[in-house]
Amino acid sequence: MTMTTSTTLLQRLSSLINETEIDRLARERGIIQRQRKINLTSLIWTLIIASGGSAQRTIAGLKGHYHQLTGDWIARSSIYDRLSLKLAQLLKDIVVDITKKRMDRSLKPRGHLSRFIRVLALDSSSTHLPDQLASKYPGTRTAAGMKLHCLFDIFGGHIHKVKQSSERVADLAAWRHLGPWLRGSLLLVDLGYYSYQFLSRVERNGGAFLSRIKSNINPRIVKNNRPVRRGLAIDVVGLKLQYVLYNIKRKVLDVNVEVIVKRNKYNGKQSREKQIFRLIAIYDEEQRGYHGYLTNLPVDELAAEDVTETYGLRWQVEIFFKALRQQHSLDELPSSKKKVIDCLFWASILSSLVSHEGLELAREETPKDRCLPILRWSKYFALAVRDLVICLRAPRSKFSRELAERAWQLLLQLAPDPNLNRKKRAIKPEIVDQYA
């Protein structure tokens, strides 16, 4: 029996999009509400509602949502004029503020990951834009494109850090500056971020990493982390990686390798230094080849047998991107104006954060043997968010309380995965306190 009512959810949403704080930021940003024809907080909630998967993000659609939310009829131009670069910056400020407050709200890993504060996945996702925006957001596969760079908290199920750029900006270029916020975290990265220099910077900032490796790298092996078997086993120390992978027939190769890390140029000179990383190669019977991984974790902190399953957690960020596109309209940016595109982009991110606020509360009310998948939750929350926000912004009445409570109870009934015995789950209860 649930103990949390919709009132708790509405209080958390009200705290998340705080009208007093928004007014303060609006004054700092110089966003003036002419004759106060439009309430800025209601406009932000309108953008969030319109970011739901089944909603319309046209000016006419925004006008309709604003009327449903406030009861006020306004001209289409009143909406359009307020979709400005200043409003986009305000939305971004709200997103950054929310993500900072959530940094310490990750679910605690257990088992072989218990030493980490959090497990993070670094990835990016591109969105095509109208050709008219090619000068503002030059694309790679099309004339214009935007890229979302995301550092995702896997167990928390929410954004840890987020950046926006044109599609041509390389994945690594968006993360030139790392910081102490990496300390105590495990970072899972794919080949788009494969760079010895980048991995070395992660380590210098107190973080651990697990990365896929390119198939053609050929560092020298300096240590074998597994005992050499008697007989015809090859002593791999001192040999090059490609020679070893071609000649051995082991299911697991676990060694330390010596790599050359190029440092940033200083006074026109670039220094290099040798560094030791751990390399694990796992043989794939189906593909008849090795999958290679690089990490700075020693054997006693990450067994070779746990590497594949641990790296598989990175798939959660792909599910998150899918939810952003399908349920938060990240792919629906119907404008050729940069100011409108930027507002809709940050509204999609903000819509995701609002959805996750509800997910956190629902986790507290869901039995631990039930799973709340992000994609499924996002789908049903997108359908319920309009009613919840109307109840939040409308004067409190018996009708609004009943409407909000029905929406909340429906979410608790529909969002949990109905398949109790689903075996293939990336996040299992034995590696996190309460999984999603």
C-alpha cells in the first residue's frame, strides 16, 4: 500500500521549478515580462508539457497548452517573442542548478562496484536541424545538426552533466576540462572518447575508467596479471599486444601495458610520458575475436570476469537518449530560428529532469522486487505531466487534488515492468541498493 500521495510529488515539482528562484534569475538575465501578459514560470511549465512525447511543439500548440494551464488567451506573437536566447540561457541555468543539486543523490552501487560513489557513462547524441541553421550549428551527415553531450549517472538514472554544441564538435572536445567531481566515480566510455591523454586526465582527477580499445592498438605488455600455466603457454611479458592476440588461445588475457601519453603543448612543445594501464581482452565465441578493454583498476578491485558485465551498464545511457528522443521530443525541433531551437532543446532536458523527479519518488513506493525502467516510466509520465502541472499551478481545490491523485496512482500502477521474471536486466539488484 502506497504511503506517498500526489501532494508530495507536487511539492517536489514546485521546489524543482521554483517561481521565486526563476524570477530572480529572470531579473539577472534581463528577461522582462512586458505588462506581465505572460507568467514566466507558467511559460516554462508550458514548454515542459509540450516536450511530452504526444504533445505539439508548434507556436499554436504552446499557445493551447498555456491556455489550459492558466486559462488566459494570448496572441501567438506573445509566445514567439518570449522564445529568446535569454530564455534559453535561463532554461540552461535551471538545468545546471538541478543537476548540481542531484550530484549526491545517486543510488549506491554494491558488490564489486561498492567502492565507487557512482558509476557514470559518457556519450553523445546528434539531432538533425533545418538547413537554414547550418551557419549556427554545422552538421556532419546533414547541413545542420546539434549534439548533446551527456555524463549520465547509471544507477541514479539521471543526467550528471550536460552540454550542447554543433554536430561537428568532436566528443572529446566537449570534455577538455575535467574536475574533482570525478573523484570516487567509475567512468564508462566508448571508442568516441578513446584517448590515452583523456584517460590519464580521468585518473589524475581521482576517477576510475573502463574503456573499449581500438582493434589496432599495439602497446608492449609489461606484466601478466594471471599466473603462467605450465606447458606450452606463451610468456607474454615483453611482447606486443597484436602478436599475442594472434598467437594465443586464451578466453581471457589480463595484462598491464605500457602506453605513450601525449601532454598538451606548452610553448610550442609537446611532452610525452609513459604510463601503465591494465588491458583485458575477452574472447567472443560468436564473433571469433577478442573484445578489448582498458582500465586503471587493479585486479583486486575489478576481476576480469566482471569486465564485460560492468561495461554493459553503459547501455543505460543509450536507453536514456531513446527516452529523450521519444518521450521528451529532443528530435522534434520544428524551427529554423536558433533562439527557438535552443529554448526547445533545453526544455527537453528540463522535461527529462522533471520526469526523473517523479521516478525517484515512485522508487520509494515500489517494492524492491519490481523494476521501474526509465523508458517505460518516461512514456507514462509524459502522458500524466499535463494534469499534474495543471493541478500544481491551479488554485488548490478538491477537484485538482483528486485529479493529481488519480494521475499519481495511475503512474504507480502502470510504470513498473509487468514482467517480474525478466532475466536480461543490465542493472541487477545485487549491484545496486534499489535498481531501475
